[in-house]
Amino acid sequence: MVAVATRSEFDASRPVDLGSKEFAHNKYEWYRWMLEDAPVCMGKVSVMKVNLVSRYEDCRMVLTDERFVRGRALALGKKGASQFPFPISILMPRAVKAIAMSMIQEDDPEHRRKRNLVNRAFTPRAVAELEPRVEEVSHELLDSLEGQESFDLLEHYARPVPTRVIAEMVGVSSEDAEAFHKSVSILSKGMTGYSLVKTLLWDIRSASKFVRGLVARKRQQPGDDILTGLIEAEEDGDRLSEDELVGMVFLLIMAGFETTLHSISNGLRVLLEHPEQLERLRAEPELWECAVEEIIRHRGPIHGTKMQYATEDVMLHGYTIKKGTPIMPLLGAANHDPREFEMPDEFDISRSPNRHLGFGIGNHFCLGKQLAVMETRIALKNLFDRYPDVRIAVEASKLEVAAMPGWHRHVGMPVTLR
Ligand code: HEM
């Protein structure tokens, strides 16, 4: 059942609940208010209070200025302080903490060390080599949809394209693929509200068991894949520990397909809502790359980064961001900031320049950007080429947007092909 969006009541004295259905459905109205009247405001992510910044320049600053770091303990100057603020630190079992940590939560030099180890799998050349396989996977899936009246695009197309690609990159065998998919999809559904507790206590444990098994199998039977590369990789005589390996595999899995799946489905919706842009794309297919960048700017799936923490009190727009407090740059809002983008609410597939923040900025800039753009382009282009009459089967207002902080994604997307 789709939440009926009530009128947004903008009120700077109350934290903006990023996990509410109301926010999920009206987020662009909230963003407009923040961009104009509340450039720094308080937000709520699950049980945590966070500072929110929305303007392009402020988001860029928070992600590139050395006064902001990922490590809470580092920000507080307290060695050994928990990375996770109370009460999450209490809820999270010790064994799980190690696994929930990965380079996206870390600062240099630790972050750089890990990123260097995995970087080579994502060079432009390595990604270009994957292109024929992505084409193949996309066509196989489109073949299987032939003759179907209506189906959920997320489950039957947008999810399997990046899942298969990342599973093959990591080196998950076809026998393991189903268990892999199951363990990971549980995780990505349960990161808010009460289910967060279940996720922390149970799902991460079971998924980590699966990934640990995978690492053990790779050690015995090395292959031509990222995981084998990571197991064998050495930087200055240094290797990843078992926990670090598991953390990295998790990160690649979560970052690698949850995001792309929603850029494909958000892209389908936005192109169908702008038929003149779709027509232009059909006439000028060389614009696809640029169109995908605009999809990510206009309706990208990631609207907030991981938490940053201030290492000292920082004054911004008359508001003090206190040392050690979390801050989340709202990339989705920054991408609609009129200070940076001309007519920011227009969807323009030939927008130039388009320095959007949909892939982040700074040290943690998306490692898989090229892969993500390539997968989204191929998946959408093939879908429109093969099934030119593809339509969303319900009115756009009936599509449910997930109430997940930091995301812009749909719960389902029923489509018809004719
Ligand atoms: C359209 C799809 C994608 C979008 C919108 C996206 C967006 C982002 C964003 C915004 C960040 C920065 C987060 C932060 O600062 O906390 C990020 C980081 C990251 N992304 Fe992506 N991503 C996508 C696809 C991918 C893919 C396909 C992969 C690889 C398989 C990937 C791997 C990563 C990794 C490993 C990081 C962390 C980098 C670091 O900490 O140094 N992403 N992504």
C-alpha cells in the first residue's frame, strides 16, 4: 500500500526523519526548503540524530575538508572509542562490528591501503573488458521476459543484471549464486527501524558466515576473480586479514548491485516521464553516457553518504557542528542546488557541465562509477531497443518509494512490455 503523502510541514525545530514515508515521498520538497532556508539542520536516521547539509558547496566541503573524518573515535581524539554511537555500539555484537566495518567507514592511511588493493579491478580498461558480458547478461534476461504481460522490473531485470556481474567479478560460482543473493538481499532490506536490530543481531551473522565460506573455498581453489586477487594481493608486504577480506566483499556486494539496480529502475521511470528526452535519445544514441549521468544527478539512488564526524567545532551558516557529532551530506539535495545547476529540476540528457555529486566526491568517491554507468546504460538502452513500448503498469503516483535514509529507490516497479 502506497503511503498517501501528507503536506510536508517544514519545521527546523524538529529533526527531519529521513526514514519516514512522508519524507520518502516528498523529499524534493524537503530539499528545496533545506536548500533555501535550512542549509544546516538536524535529521534523524533510525535512532540517531545527525546534522544534515544540503547545499552543493557545503556537501563538497564536508566530503573534502580534513576537519571531517569517517572515524568517530578519530574525530573525538579518543583511541578505542566506538565507531558506532550509542545505542548502536551496545546493540552490535563484537564479532559483527569487525564485519560491518569496511574502507567506506575508514580514513587514510587505512582506507587508502585497502582501496589500493581493490582498485585494479576497477580501472577503465578492466571495466571495458566486462562490457561484452554485461551485454550478454542483459540480453539473456530480456529474452526470458519475452511474452510476459507484466512483471516487476526490479526483481526480473534491474536486480539480476548487476547481481550477476558483481557475483562473477567476486567469483561466486553459479551453485553459490542463489545463497549469495539471498544472504545479501536480506541485509539491504533491513537497515532501518526495528529491522535494524534484527539485521545487526542476525542477518549480518548469517551473511558473514556465507562470505567466510566463500573466502575459504577461494583459498583452496583460486580463480580469476577479485576475491582471489584480494586474498593474494600484497601492498608493501601487507595483506588483508580475514575480517578485512570479509568486510571488503560485503562492501563490493552492497555497493555494487543495490545501487545500480536502482539507477536502472529510477532511470526507466524518469525517461518514461520525459518522452521528449527519450525520443532524443533514440535519435542520438551517442547521448546515452551523458543521459546516465543526468539520471544519476536528477534521480540517482544514493542521496546521502556514510556519516562524517567533525574533528573540531565547525561553524556553518551560523550553526555549530559540534566536535564528534555525525553529519550527513545530502547528495540528492546538492544535485538540485540552483547555485550549482541551471534549472536544477529540469531533466536534460545533454546537460553540460554536469558536476553532480551522485557518486560522491573526495577520498571515498565511488570506486565503481565506470562500471555503474556502463551497466545502467546497457541495461536501459537494450530494454528500450528491444521493447520500445515498455511502460510502467501503474500510475506514477502509485509507485512506492522506499523509506530508507540516504536512498531514493522504489519498493517495486510493475512494467508491461506492450
Ligand atoms: C549507479 C550506481 C552507483 C551509485 C549511484 C554509487 C554511488 C556511490 C557513492 C555516492 C559513494 C560514496 C559514498 C560515501 O562517500 O559514503 C560510493 C562509494 C563506493 N562505491 Fe559506488 N555507486 C554505484 C555503483 C557502484 C558499483 C557498481 C560499485 C562496485 C562494484 C561501487 C563501489 C563503491 C565502493 C567500493 C565505494 C566506497 C569507496 C571508498 O570508500 O573509497 N559502486 N558509491
